[in-house]
Amino acid sequence: MPETRPGNSTRKERALLWPALASMTAVQAVIAAGIFGLGIAAPLIGLPVTQLGWLNVLIFGLGACGASQAGRLCQRWGGVQVTIVCVGCVLLASLLLSLPLSITVWPAAILLGLAFGPETAASSASLVRVTTPAQRNGVIALRQTGNQWGAIAASLCLPMLMEYNRAAAFGLLALLCLVLMAALISQLKIDQIPLSDANSAGNFSHALLPTLAAQCRSPGMPALLALSASYAAIQIAINGFAFSYLVRVLELTPAIAGTLLATAQGAGLLARILLGTWARRATSTARALGWIGPGIALSVITLALMPAGQASALLYLLMFVVGFLASGWNGLLLAELSRRAGPSRTAAWTGATMTVSYAGLVTAPLLFTLGSIGMRSTYLALAVACGLSGLAVLLGRPAQSGAKTP
């Protein structure tokens, strides 16, 4: 396969970069809107919390399976083609959720899980083809803002639309998916752009177990894998269960709980933008990822120990800090993986790491659904895990990039 010079990009690649970034950010946004939309719809269509917990386990369990195959899928079909299929799954899930039948939430959850799994790796694999090494950290980190855009849009729009008409709410999401698929089809040429690292012609395995074995031999990667699982667990614990915690444990009104959760989501969006801008100039993001762990631990432990019935300014500040840290790490991790793996192995390394991350995404809902220790204790346990995994990264050995750059 022909190669381009590392550190440089052709005029054609530069022209494709910003449309590709916009499209891949939108892909994450519609998937996030679908998953958040299911959670928002649950109380409005009479789904109990336990059933919502099992639906989340199904989504993230399938996501782990999909992520484990992301490297192979991208190697065979190309990142853009894989993302088109993922958006198609969200489209079908939206159509199922628009139907006035509660049973359709289960096949919809299956489709959302199939979309959620390989999408992150596929988007990263596409973006590395149209970026230089200097651009890569910032671009991949900024792409992760799509999760917050989708979550905020779903939180603000879907309740109002569903009050008017359930079909209209999810029908609009399906229409957005259709438009996005058309935009992605016009960008299929990205899959034909040659990779820019010296490893692009190498015979690397894209299967899960060999990739995980290679990662475990890389200095510092085992700690990053553990970090990804613990940070993912606290992220879904905040996104999926903080509203229930604020209402049921802290005894706040739904209106106040909603503004607190919106504060956390807004902070997460700000974090992804600011950290993405910083990552654009950073040569390594591993230490920043490590420092986030103790920050999450301190803020979530404080949240778990808050007394009931107090909606103080401190609680708003605390939710801002929790949202900033619990949602701001994803882009940094993806940028660090791209730096270590090099463009030719980005999809495989991202998919393998996301498989480990999704173990955290499955574990947290199980703890809330099946555990008898209470929500406060669950948050405390997850916070401690984040703090320890962050410290492990800080104390570990640094690694050099897998790509050979001049």
C-alpha cells in the first residue's frame, strides 16, 4: 500500500478533514441520543428502573462484543462503511421506539448495542487517515464531544416531543440518521486514503486476543486498560443513575435534579472541548488521564456523602466537577491510543480498549440493579476504583508512539 509522509497531508486530505470530523461527531451524537432517549422514554412509557437497568446491560454487553471485532471490521470494510452500518442500526432502533408497543424496546436496545460497539473505533480509524500526527490528538478528542451534544439534545428535546407524540420524537431521530447516512456515503473515499505511518504495510493482527496481548506487553497499557474500565463505569453511573440518586437518596425535586444533571452534562461538553484543544498540543495525554482519577474519586466521594434535602450551590459546583471529569476523559484516551498504536493499528487498539471499557459500562448498571449495598455505597466503590486506576497510570512507565515519526 502506498504511503504518505508522516507529519504532512495532501490538499485532498485537508479538504476532507473538517467534513469528516463533523460527520463522525454527528455519528456519536445520534448514537448517544438513541441511548439517552431510551432512558428518557422509560418513565414516560411505564418501564421500571430494573428493566431499564437490564436494557443498559444488554446495550453495553453487545457494545463490548462489537468493539472486540472493530479492528477486523475496519480492516475488511473500512471505517466509514462501518459507521454507516452503525447509523443504520440507530435508524432502525428509532423506528422501533416510535411504535406504541413496549415490547419494541428490547430489539431497539439490541440495535443500539450493535451501533455503540464498533462506532468509536471506526470513527478513529477514519479520522487518522485525514489528519497529521500533530492534528490527531485534538481532532479525535474533539470528535468525542458528540456524546455530550447528543445527550443534551435528547434531554432537552425528547421529553417535549414525546409529550406531544412518541412517533414524532423518535421519527425525528430516524430522519437525522437518514441524512447523516447520506453524508457518510459521500465520504467513502476516506477509506481509500493510504495510512501515513511506517507500520501501515505491516502484518498486524486485528483480532481481539492478540491485540490485547500486544497491549499488555506495551509499557503502561495494562494500567490504561484498567483505567478505561473504571472511568467508563463511573461515567454510566452518573449519566444513567444520577437522576435517580438525586431524587431518591438526596430527596430533591425532579426539577432540581434535572438542572443538576444538565449542569453535569454541560460541564462534560465543556471538558471535551477544552481537553480536546489541549490535547492538540500535547505529545502525551497519559498523565492527564491519570490525574483525572483522583479528581473523580474526591468529587464522587463527596457527592456520595452529601446529606439529603440540600440543593445548595455547593451541590451544583460538585455536579459540574463530576460531569467535567467523568465525561472529559474519553477523547484523551482515544488520542493516547492513536499516538501509541500508530494509524495502521488505531482501529484494533481502540476496539480492544473499548471492549475493556464496556466491561465497566456493564458492571455499573449491574451494581445498581442487583446490588443490595445502596446507591451511596455503590458510588463510593466506583470512586475508589477510579482513584486507584488513575494512580496506577501516574506511577507507571511512559510509552513511545507506535508510529515512527521523524
